[in-house]
Amino acid sequence: MAEVVENASQGIPKEPATELELELAALARAEHGEPFRLLGPHIVERDRAQRVLVRTIQPYAASVSVIVEGRAFPAELVQPGGIFEALLPVDYRNLEARDYRLRIRLDNGDITEMPDAYAFPPLLTEFDLHLLGEGSHWQSYDKLGAHVLEIAGVQGVHFAVWAPNALRVSIVGDFNRWDGRVHPMRSRGNSGVWELFIPELKEGMVYKYEIRSRRGELPFLKADPYAFEAELRPKSGSVVSTLDGYGWEDDGWMKARGKREWLAEPISIYEVHLGSWRRVADEGNRWLTYREIADQLIPYVKQMGYTHIELMPVMEHPFDGSWGYQTIGYFAATSRYGKPKDFMYLVDRCHQENIGVLLDWTPAHFPADAHGLAEFDGTHLYEHADPRQGRHPDWGTLVFNYGRSEVRGFLLASALFWMDKYHIDGLRVDAVASMLYLDYSRHSGEWIPNEFGGRENLAAISLLKRLNEVTNERHPGVLMVAEESTAWPAVSRPTYLGGLGFTLKWNMGWMNDTLSYFAQDAIYRKYHHSRMTFSMLYAFTENFVLPLSHDEVVHGKRSLIDKMPGDLWQQFANLRLLYTYMCAHPGKKLLFMGGEFAQRSEWYHGASLEWNLLAFPEHQGVQRLVADLNSIYRREASLHEVDFEWQGFQWIDCNDADASVLSFIRRARNPQDYVVVVANFTPIARENYRVGVPEPGYYRELFNSDAQYYAGSNYGNGGGVMAEPVPWMGLEYSLPLRLPPLAALYFKRQ
């Protein structure tokens, strides 16, 4: 609609502005949502003849020419704000991007030439847009974000972003003086997607999206949700990065992974925070790089006998103190330790050494930082608008809108991305419990029931099921692990049986009961004996991981060694006993870094582990014990092959609370292959303590946590014991044992 403009100097109304003039004015103000209607080449009628008009916006240009086949066609400034037009003969009616360039003399006198970004066609197909809208584009990271491409023989970067409620979206960076007028993007209609190819832009350029919301606020800047790389905090720009070209050398691991029967294999996980495992003290306490970590961490993990490492989130995050759990870049490996291909190198090296790599992944919440996902296009796009659904009360973060298809697609693509591009062997999904319950950590009136009036988050449940189905369909052999702290049923059961579909679930009940028991002075442990036996009432209801994670050694909870009661000797003996008991208990294993050598202080993300403690024999002893336990655990099928069925476990005596002794048998698939485990949870050495066994013969003392090699008292059974034909605890034979104080023993029949 035209408008009348008054001549301010004479008070005489001007001719009404044309629709084109209004649109050009909106374009110059960066308020036009369809720049391709105006910019680039167009066939126009001028002086009763068809001409080719090339229009460009160059706010910092003193003059512009269009160069075609060596001919220069000067452009006229037709609108304040840098809108230039050049008329070309109609012979150029089929003008394409490769056929002409813009020669620009800038306001500082510099002259540059470039192809015209507004001469290139859209790249996203209607099918792409359909799948993105449906939330089923598993490689959406190949379509959205920034990608170095060659189009029509011209190299550049294609950008695409989902912002359905934006009036206008522009790409800004140093390459255009961070001015949103220069590169407004093409709207793809109802899909809510915007895209633009900027020719001759290169990898390594820093950029953001400048968004003007339909709500009328001033434009604001957002990092790219699909960026593969980001600037190092406190900067927050996205970085154009390509993930192609890395030469993977892990074919053997990747081909074998899908055929592995992981539930019947040993899984011993070393949980690591890359920024504090080890630092370079003589260089300002700096972090190790991904490549330095590969050179130092991998030999150590092999020496210690772990099968996997689990990395606390490496996805980009703005605040070190969040440890990565407040993620901004769901597709970006953090730049703290290097470039994306450096992280690929770390994973590749692990695989070459037969070490699996798991990542912590955080779909339960995201931070409200201004440059992140929060109110991304000026509206509550990724999160719920209602704080009763969209804000997490514990962490001050925002909760994803799991019912929105595009958000589901974003999260599913993120999970697949780390497997597709980085060969990751599985994800530990953080804070699953907070996703499952609408009233999680909320009081009455602070949550909204589901459509049936219940507290279950049906959209999140659906997402988790689809997550596990898709990851296992596309990447057989990956491990999907749930950190789930409630009694939600069938977390690690297939979705076709009504489960959530995870491979494994953290056994938080075992962890809490066990650490609570060990915190008791030995004289009182007999009154808490049931805490050590209760786990066997539910041990086979899920596929459990036994976690002694970072969460147990922070925020005043004290380190594992410092949780142990008694004098110094008893503390170390208790810790050795804990690890030996844990190794024999059904379930896969996880231990946070530093625990393997009894770090004394609580973990702190800003400092290296206390490696200096290994100068002391007690700490050396714990480290040796963990390495030997991992070795025995991998070697003895009875300790890992039947972790999730009763056939793999048999109590010998679970009722000797007065002596605080437990004894049981772990069996392999072959029931004749078994290990007898006896644990004494008091500092009293016991002579001639009888334990039943199923067969006659010589039982070799396979392991003794009190061995002198581990800085123990070296009290034991001289290498083994002959079974006697004395029935005991329902078994036909028995072993008369010497039980060392605060120690556990493994025996195997020869």
C-alpha cells in the first residue's frame, strides 16, 4: 500500500511512494523478509524494452559496477542505505551466478570483487524442508548450519537456520562488518527455515545470525544451533568449520562394534573430565589439547585395563563450572582443547587401541544464555513458554519442548551426529529422571499434568524411545546409557516390550546404599547389613552400570577415600574393599578419574588431579589394585558374562550380619566356570571362617585386596585352600578361610 510523504522543507505533499520504494526502504532498514524478491538479477521493463536489472545492497560502497564478460556496467545508488541498481542488455536475460561479479569500491577506497550472493538458487529441497518439519531428518546437521560448498563452480559457505517467527534473519560477521543489512537470508516459507549461500567465504570465519523478531524488538544476535565449532569463551561466535577430510583408521573397531554382544562382555568405564584430568603446570596450568590427551590418556587407560572412557560433555558450553552439562553447541566439540579434527584424532586413537568412547549428552535442559537457544527467534522456540513446563527449578535452565517435531528432530540429529561424524560408541543420557516426570523437583501448582491427568511427560518418553530405536537402527552396537535415579520400570528394556530402549541404566540405588554402608564405622555395620544385600532384590530388573561417578566427589560430599571411616590404614583398606566388592557385584562398572589412586581432595574442575599422591605407597597400592581388578574382570568370564540374570549369581551367605561378612558365587554361561567371593567388612582378621562351596578340589586365591602389593597387611590363605567335605550353608563342601581385615577375596577352583 502506497503512502503520502510530505516535503518537510515546503510542506508540499510528494507523490505517494510506490510499493517498490517502500520495499527498498524496508530492505535498507533490514526489515525485509524476502530479499530475493529485490536483490540479484531480474528481468524488468524499462523504456518499453526488456532489460536485465541487477540490484545489490552494499551499505559501505562508494560505487558499484557489474562485471559481465569483461564489460563493466556501472550501478546507480537508488536508495539511501546502499541499494544500487545496474541495467544490462536483455541479451543477458539468462544471467547466472557464475556469469557476473560485483566490483565494489568501498568508502575507504579499497576495491574488491565478488560473486553476487543473490544470484544463487536455494539449495534445500522441498523434501528436506518436509523432513525438517516432521522432525525426521536424521542428517539435519548436513542441511542446517554452515557448510563449505561449491555451487556453479564457485566456492563459498551455505547457511541455513530454523527461525519461523523471525521477520528477517541475516548472517553477520567480520566479513560484512557485523551489519545485518548486508546478507539477509532467503525465507523458505512455512517451513520457518532461512538459507543463504555466501560465495568466496572460507572455513574459519566467525559468524552469528542477526534476527529481527515479528514482535518488533530490536534485532539480536544468536549463535548457530548447528555450528560445528565455536569461539573460545568468553567469546560466543560460531565458526565455519568442515568435518570432512579426516582420515579415520578405526575400520577394524567400527566393523566389529556392531557384532559385539556388549551385555555379556566386560565394560569397565573410566569417567573423565578432559579439562582437569591433567594440566600443564609449567605453562600457566593450561589444558591439554585433544592430541596431547590422546598421547597421555590412552596409554594410561590401557595400563589401567579399562574398556571404555566416558567423557563428561565435550559439547560446547559457555561456563567452565557447568562441567559441560549446560550445553550451547549440540553439534560442536568444545574449542577449549582444539579443533574438531583434533577430537576426531582422540576418538580414532582410542579405537585403534580397542578403547570405546562414550559421551555424556544433555537433552534434559539447556542454559538461558542470550546467544544460545533461549527465545531463539524472539519466541519460545526450543523451550516451552510456560515456566511450569519450560524452566528447570534445580538448575535455572530451560527445558526443551519435546512435543514439537522440529525440536525432537534437533535432539535426535544431535545424538546421531556424534556417532556419524565422530564415531562415538554411545551416549550417557544425563538427567533422564527429570525428563520423565512433569513434576520433577516441583511442588503442587508448579507443574501441568499430561492429557490424562498424570505426572508422566509423554512427549519426553516418546522422544527417548525414538532416540534409542533410531540410534540402534543406524549404529548397531552403540551403548545408550540412562542416568535415571527413580524406579521407572523397564528403562533398559526394548521399546517393543514397553521399555524405554536404553542398553544400560546407572544403578543409583546400589551406589547410595553402598556408600552409605561404607561411611559407617565398622562397629555399626552389622546394623546396616541389609544395605549391602538389598541390591540383589532388584539387580536383574534392569541392565545396570554400577557408578562411582563425579557426582559423588563434589559439593561437599568428599572424595571416596575421605568417605571411608577409621584411621589412615583403615581408610585405604576400606577403599580397596569397596572396589573389590564392586568388581564382583553384578553389573558393568564406572569409576570417576582420581578414584583409581585415591585422590584425597574433592574433584575441582579448575585443577589437575593430584598425581603427586602416587609418590606414596598407599596410593600406589590402590592404583595397582584397580588395574589388577580390571584385568581379572576382563579375564574371568564369570565376573562379566552373566551380569543381568540370576544364573550368574548365587548367595552363599548373606545373613552373617554379626560378622559383617558376605559370600557369594559369580558364574559364567558355563556354570562350571565360577568365582567364589568373600568380603569381610570389619577390621577384624578371622581365622577358620568357613564358607560353603559346591565342589571338592583346590580353590586358588585368585585375588586378595589385603595383599602387600596393594599396601595391605598381606593376611591371606597362602595362595589357596583345599575344599573339605564339610557341608555348609546348603553346599556339600566348604573352605576354612583366613579372612583378612577390611578385605575381599576371590577364589577359583582349579
